[in-house]
Amino acid sequence: MKRTWTTITACVLILSLILAGCSKGGNNANPDNSGMDSTNPSGESNPSVTISVFAQQGTDTNLATSKFTKLLEEKFKIKFKWTTVPFDGAAEKRQISLASGDYPDLYMLIPWVDRFSQTDLLKFGQQGVVVPLNDLIEQYAPNIKATLDNNEYYKAMNTAPDGNIYGLTGLNECFHCSYPNKMWINTKWLEKLGLEEPKTTEEFKNVLKLFKTKDPNGNGKADEVPLSGSTEPFGVHIIPYLMNGFIYDDDRTYLNIVDGKVNMAANKPEWKEGLAYVKSLYDEELIDPGAFTQNAEAYKKIGDNADAELLGAGAGMHPAIFVNTAQEGPYGKDYNPIAPLQGPYANYATFNYPVDPGASFVLTNKASKEVQIAAIKMLDWIYTEEGSMQGIFGEENVGWTKPKEGDIALNEKVTPLYAEIPAKTGDEPRNVWGPMAQYNQHKAFRDAAVQGTDIYASNGYERRLQEATYLFEGKQPKEIFPHWALWTDPAHADEVSMMQTNIKDYIDQNALQFVTGAKNLDKDWDAYVKGLDALNLAGYLETMQKAYDSSAISK
């Protein structure tokens, strides 16, 4: 595959844990829509175009009265007719609206609340309910077109195997989210024990042993927890970080690509060796047993223990998942990242493209040609720098401001573009579109945000994550299985989903049994491999190969 790299996430809790925390330069920069008249950029659009829109609305938002809504209506001579639903039950309400036949011209959704899946898009596209956007983008949306053309994965995610673009998902290239499976080690303890930062799997094991036996918290008790994690999907699993010293573990599908061929990692000898290594840590009580069963709330109770600092190392996309990183937090500064460990065969980093597949902008066959053109032109402006800033953050000098002299961008190599103005306690909600306008937060845009230089201060936390992620950047294999960019035939989607779930659950359950000793790696390994085959692994690999071969990403 040519180039290798949800947010990412399906509920508000996961989003709050994952997200912490744009620019003119770079190959992601979009052209100005210079062909539009600044006073009437809608061009051919009828001044009285009404667009019926189905959208999700949080408790701090009123789309009908939002200043950004009013700006769009004036700028593009349109009138929104809103159908809004709360976050709870949003998916069901969208499905009901489609099933009833009384659906709107346009769906504009928040991906982490609900979105059209790729299967939805293919099904409704084939039924004629969803309007392909290809010609509209080509004729009326130069900024959307440039964004698709300049982002290989993003284009593949939005382009169905038949070549149609049935909807668009937002582009939010969160750099630190791209390498979720990080390890944060207690550097205060390293310093106290006179230890070097571990660089290999064996050095890491030795450090954990000393954390357990040398009383680094100094309370005279053997209460230290050398290594912990939890069970959510945001980099908190222990096994993937450790397994990457043996074979690439994507922590999602366990599929790899070798010379263009899809294969399974979890039945290879290197996987068995990796499990044996993790088991050796478990057998010596270096891994918290709760790491395989507890949620993030329980995980954080270990990290924030009030009586004494307990945690030696924690898996996670970022440290705020397991420890209070606010300036008043007693332990937040103690946890710093270590690079992928060199194992017997590799030192890979798990990569995941941080954008949800599917679509949040979908036009239906209820939309007249006039409405389609007005809607795509409106969205095209949201893809611009100006549209992004006002849609996501709100008005200048209210939600964001231009940089001051001396301000430094998140990526210190680029010129800062904007500084977000944090809301103050007690302020009225700003009533911006926020995540509903996150259509073009490409990496260069995010890199250009002003950030403080103290990585342990609240205004420098994103920089802390940026610098941590540099240790992992580019350390994925040259070929990886791009599950986020693949499409499944709706006729087989349920079957494929069931196979995928059954195979992943089987691998996860057996990994835990091998690590904890419920199964014996020497005696039970062959039976495990045969059990994987019995779940129709061959058929699953064949299906995934077809999906990969038909995707834009494999071309």
C-alpha cells in the first residue's frame, strides 16, 4: 500500500477521553473559491431555496438560532427547515425517518453520535434514495474536490467500489489519535531507581520488576502496580503495545497485508511468542489482572490513588485517561511516553486512521437540483479555512482569535494560524455548529493551532500528545490492513460482520486465556489455530481480500 497511517468513537464518554485538545500550507491546503461573488457566492442558487435538514442537536445548541446558521442562510440565500433530534436515540430516529418515506433533503450528522454506515450508503444508493455527489463536487465544490484528491485514505473512505460518492464524512486528522496504542511510564520512579528508559521488551520487563520490588513510591508497602490498562477501544489494551515487538497488532482486526495479500496475524508463530512474553509478565505479577477486565474509571482510580502513587506504566492514547493531568494533579507530570519497544522481530507502532467511515453529509432524492447545488456549495465553503473556523469555533474574538506575536503553533515548524478561546465557567453556550462543521480539520490545520510551550500546563496538553506521537510516527509496517477504507457488499454485510465479530472475540478470549494460564500455549496452541479455521477464517480472508482489491486504496 502506498502510504500508511474511532475520534475514535461511538459515545460521548469515549469522545471525552479520546479528544485532547488547521493551516494554509502543505498538500492539504484548499483553493479559495475565487469563482464566487463575495456578496452572492451561491451563484446560480435561487435566493429562496429551502433545504429540509435532519440533524442531531445537543443540549447547548439551537441550530435554528445559531449565528452560524444565520450566516449560511444569508451567504448562500437559503433557508433551513430543521428536524432535530437529541443525541440519545439519534440512530433509531434517523432509521425511522428513512423507513417512513418522510425523509428530508439533507442529513447533516455528527459522526460520533450517529452516521450512515458504508453499508447504508450502498443500500440506499442502489435504491435511489441517496444521491451520488460526484457531479456536484466536480462542478460546484472545488474545495471538497481538492480535499479528496489530496488525502488518499479520505478519498477511499468516501468512494464506493462502484466509484460513486454517496455521502461525505468529516475529515479530522487528529495526529495523536493516529497512533493510539502508546505506553506512558513513570519517569519519576525511573529517576528514583536510577534506571534508563527501557528500549527493548526485556529491558521493559526488568524495569517492571524493579517497580514491583524496590518500593519506588517510598511508603514501605509492596503496593505498586507495575503495569495496567483497561478494556475500551482507545489505546488502553496492554497486549498490542507489547505484541508489536513480535508481529504487527492493529488492535482491531488482527489482519495484516503482505505483498498485497490479506492474512491473519493471530495464528502465526510470532503471535505465539508474543503471548508467551506477555504471559511471563503476568506470571511474575507485573501486569495488573484488572487490566483485562476493568473500565477506564477503575483504571483511573489506580492512577489517581490518593494515599500513594501506585502506577508504574499505563497503556493509553494519552495519560489523562488514567491520571489527573491538570496542574493541581499530584502525579500527572510523572508519566511520559516511551517509544515502541524493540522485540525479537520488530518495534512496530499501531496505526489507525482517525476518521470514521460512513457519511455525515447525505443528500436524498427528495432534494431538487436547485437544493442539491445550494447544499453542496454551502458544504464546500465549510471545507474552507474561513468556513471551518466559524463553523467549529464561532465568531472571531469570541471563539477564536488570530495569533499574537510570540505565539507558537502546535507544530513548531509551521506558522500559527489561530488560537481557540476557551469558554469560561458560567459563560452562556456559544451555540456554534462545532462537530457538525468538522469537515476539513486536516493535519496542517490542526498543526497550526496555537499551543502553550509547557507540555504539563493545561494549554500545552495537545503539544504533550503531539511530541509523544513523534516517537511512534511512521513505525507501522509499510503495508497495513486499511479497515477504515474498505466497503462490504450490503448483500453480505451481516454475514461478514458476524464473522468479524466471532473471529475477533475468539482471538481476544484465547489471548487472555493463554496469558492468564487458563490455556497452555504449548499444549493448546494447535487446537486454538484449528478453532480459528473452524470459524471460516479462509472465507473471511477471501472476503477481506476482495474488499481490499476493490477499494480505491489498493489502486
